[in-house]
Amino acid sequence: MSFTKKRPTFLRFVFTLFGGLIVSGGILMLVQQFYQQYIKQSALRVPFFYLTGISTLLIALFLVFPANKPYRLFKWLSRLVIMVLVVTLLWGIGGFYIAQNHMIYMPGRRDMGAEAYLAEQTDIEEFQINQDDKLTLNGYLWKTTPEKAGLILYFGGNGELAAGRMMSLKQNQAEDFLAGYHVMMVDYPGYGKSGGEPTEESIYQMAQLSYDYALSRKEVDGSKIVLIGWSLGSGSASMLASKNQIAGLVLMTPFYNGTELLQNFVKDELKADNMLTTIAGWLTRNKYPSDLYAKTASANARVLVLGGKKDTLIPYEQAERLSTHFPNAEFVLLEGGHEAPWMEQQSLLAIKALLDAAAIPTTN
């Protein structure tokens, strides 16, 4: 490539495009190493390939047009500095935006043993929800009684699959605890047997479809639906509580909103400083405004919020602040960590009290 020509040529463009591809490919390989080390996934996927292509084109455009006086080194150094800054911003902002879904959503592998176990249970039904032949969601309904009953619609934590949770409840003989309620759980898009990709929009869509499907079931008493969301699932449960008439809501170690969830992840998992954590908050992709949904939840719904004093994934202060936005909520601070709501007696007693109260019709 000649630095003395003032007009770009096709050959010059080919050379600069090739150079841009080498640089961008190198950046992608660095991102791949980061992904494998911190996120335990591969960055060699379509969104990052698009980013690599854009980066390649930008570098080529910066290099293909010669400076007014190419023989002056300062002119080239200025252009190179600007090019580096632009490419850095592109990969920093674009890469972080793409990576957020990979950091937050971790579908994991299907639990084939749990699926086989549930297939043998006559009181547990596997079902699918279809929408316009584009989205197929898979879930399970445990009919704890042959009678019409209320329903616990459960939204799991990150990496939690419907088959595993339903098997756990069944094997632990939770019928007495769940007296008066059937139990239903649907896998998030991209989790278990559910199709699609997990995003805030697709998960909200899944949640509403699940609720509507529950209302259509003849076994379900639509006036006694209790939503339970653990961790990631608290976002879906909070949204549904603000847009539908429910009997009760239980949030287990919830986050305040998506911005604080992401900031906490960046700070703790990526060991970022306060400045980078603040910038991450500005670039939040999955908003999950549970704090806003809480303010519009029905005042008639009984609400229980559980926080874990030793929770290292989501500080209990987020759960406590979230509880203050609901018209009428009880906050219970547990001694343990993120899984304390499933393990501590105090938690189980509080959930049982809410279920018993929600089974009694309210009078206006």
C-alpha cells in the first residue's frame, strides 16, 4: 500500500480491508479468551461476527483514504489514534451490549433424568404453548389434587429448569405444603425444551403466555393464582403482578431492577471498579424495572419478599428496598444466602402462611 497516493484505489481498499480483518479477528480472539475464562461460553457466534465485520470496515475506511500530506508522520499518527479510539469504543460498547445476555442468561443442559422421571408420574403433565407457530414453550403441571384448585405459577432462577424443580418438589412429597394448589412451571425461551432465545422481551412474553394458559385450564381456579419468582424469576413475577389480577406474590431473593442486577454482576464477577460499574448501569440492556412494576401491583394481592442476609449474588438490601414499593408487602430477612428461601424453616412458614391466606377469597 502506497502512502504517497492521494486518491484511494481498489487495490488499496483490498489491502486495508484485509488488514482490518486481521486486527478485528485478533480482537475477537481476545474476547473469546475472556468469554471462556469469565462467562464460560464461546464468543464465536453471530452477533460477534457482525461486530467483527463492522470493525473491519471501519479500520479499512480509516486507512484507505490518504491524508492530505501523507509524508507527514503527525497526520498518520493522528488518524491512527482516532481509529484506535473509535474501534475501542465500538468493541467496548457493542461487545458489552451483546455480552449482557450471555452474562445474565445461563440455560445449562437439559436434565434428561428428571424428564424421564416426570414422564412416569401420572399426576404431572408435560405441555407445550405455541404462539403463531414461531415460539414453542415447554412446561409441566403438577395436579396435586383431582379437584379444581388454585395454582402456584413458578418462575425459576438462572439455570433452573422446570423438569428438575418439579422432580424435586415431587420427590420431597410437597403435597401437604402445597395443599389447595396445583403447581406449574414453564421453561424460559432457550431453556430446557423451550425454543427461542432468552431476552427480557421474550421472557416477559413467556410469562404472560404461561399465565393466560393457566387461566384456560379447567383444573385451575383463576381467582387463586399465586406467583412465585426466585432470583431471575422475580422479574417475570413482578411484571405479571402489575398487569394481572393475582391472589398472591412471593419473591425469593429478588433483585431491585435490571440495572442494579447487572451492576452487581460486573462489580462482583468481573471485579470492575466503581467507574466501570456506573458505565455498565448506563448501558443496561435488560431493564427489568421490578421497582416500577411493584408500584402498580394490585393492592389486594398478598405479597411476601424474602431476602438472604448472606446472599453474595444479590445483596438482600435490593430485596428490602423492592418490598417498600409494593402497596402491601411483608419483608422477611433470612439468615442464609441466595438459596435460603428454599432451605430455611422461617421461609417455608412464611410462604405457607401466604398460600393459606391467598386461598381465602377476599371481600370488598
